[in-house]
Amino acid sequence: MRITLIHNPGAGQQAEKNAKQLRKFLVEHGHKVRYRSSKELGWKRALKKPADLVVVAGGDGTVGKVARRMAGRGVPIGILPSGTANNIARTLGLLGRPFEELVHAWENPRRVKLDIGIAAGPWGERYFIEGVGAGLFASIVAHPNSKLKKTKDPVGSALRRLQEEAKRCEPLEVRAMLDGEDISGGYLMMEAINLAYVGPNLHLAHDSQPGDGQLDVVLVTEAERDRLVYYLEHWQENRERLAMLPTRRGRRLEIEWTGFALHIDDKLQPKENAKPKEIAGLVEARLDGDTVEFWVPA
């Protein structure tokens, strides 16, 4: 099988060695491999070359930027998860499986379609994988802690930071519509979610299924602050059962954006160098039927 391998080698002296091992591993399984590092120029052009499967070895950032470029192209994606949060791989049930099993599964895969959302605003349009939101998550993206990635438990550290922010953040007044219904209000967190797991492995969308054509819009008001904090404090006990927060489902979320911090996956709006006309206006997070197919074990 012709494989285009997009690999995030990370930092450190072992990066080149790991890349060689990964290519050798796939070749030994009978595949013809075109390799590109996601850290170097040329990986985008590589995706335009003929291939039977695009394989991503990396975390959510690498999988996400490849998936956004493969939307609508008809070429499936395989994941060899090696990131920190791995929300996409976790949603698809890939975590905890050895690479050997994942590669063997491509011979007779289960094909799972994942919706690719569109975030449209004064800046233009952008695909998203995880979600779009304002409030708690966006404030963390707007004020990142560079030390988190260097800790032994970056996911746990990020959740503890969210916990502290959730105790003291102020509600954000948002005017919004979901599929034509007014859902305006004051929210500690408003998140239009496309995956079961988002951010530092938070499980907020109980009914979410890959490719179901629906966004799960989580709406946390002051009345749910204690419930949110409790979840962030006890997430290790049972993250799926504890995360019972008010959620509505729909295909199109419209927000009257006044320039407050808004995240699209891990990117923030407004940008630091944004022009005045790019800082306020109508923002849409919607599903228009764009999908990407992933190959996962049966």
C-alpha cells in the first residue's frame, strides 16, 4: 500500500532515529512509504501526491492539521498516536493499542467518518476538529503556560489550572443562536464540541459519536460552577460519568462576537495583529457535511 507518512518527531537528539525506525517499521509491514516531517517544509505538498492512506504519527495538533487539509479529498487517514492529550485518537478508540495492531488493522479496517467543522467569522473560514468556544477554555488558550509541556504530567497540570480558573472566572455575556433558537446568556464556558474528548482529555459530550453530524454545545452558567469544579477536581475517578454539564445539540451555532477571546481548536481569535474589521462580527461554528475517513481496528 502507498502510504504518505506525516510524522511529528518532536524535540531532542532521538528525533532522527525515531523517524528512521518508524519508516522501517512500515516498510517491514509491506508498505511503500513517502515520509515527511511535520516540522519541515514540504509536508503540505506531500499530501497532494497519490496515496492509498495518509498516516499521521503525532498528537492532536499534527492529526488536526493533516485532517483539515484532507477534508473532502477521499483519501483515508490512519493514526499512530504519540502526542500528549491524543483526543482524536481517544475518541476513535485507538489509545492503548500497540502500533503493530493498528498497522495490521489497515488490511481490513473499520472505516469511521469524522465531521470536520467550519468556523466562519470576520477573519474568513477555517476548518476545526475539536471545537469552538468562549469563556474558560479560551482564556487558557489566551494565556498559555509554557511550563506545562515540560512537566511529567502536562494533562493533569492543565486540568489543575482549569480547576483554579473555574473557581474565579467571571461569566461572559454571549448573544447566540443554535439552529435558530436563542441561547443567549452569561456563561463561564460555551463550547461547540465535535469530539467526545477535548482540551486536556475532558469528556464533555456524552452523546457525541464520530460522524453523527451534530455539534454538542456545552453551556456552563454560574449555577453549574460547583459542578464544573467538582468534575475538574475528580476527573481521574470517572471522567465519563462525572462530566454531566448542560448540553444542547445542533448543526449551526451563531455568536455575536464583540472581540472577546474565542478559540478555534488550539488557535485564538482575535490574533495579536488583527485589523479592526477582523475583531468583531458574526461568528458561525457549523457542520456542512465535510468529513474525513479514519481507518481503525475492527
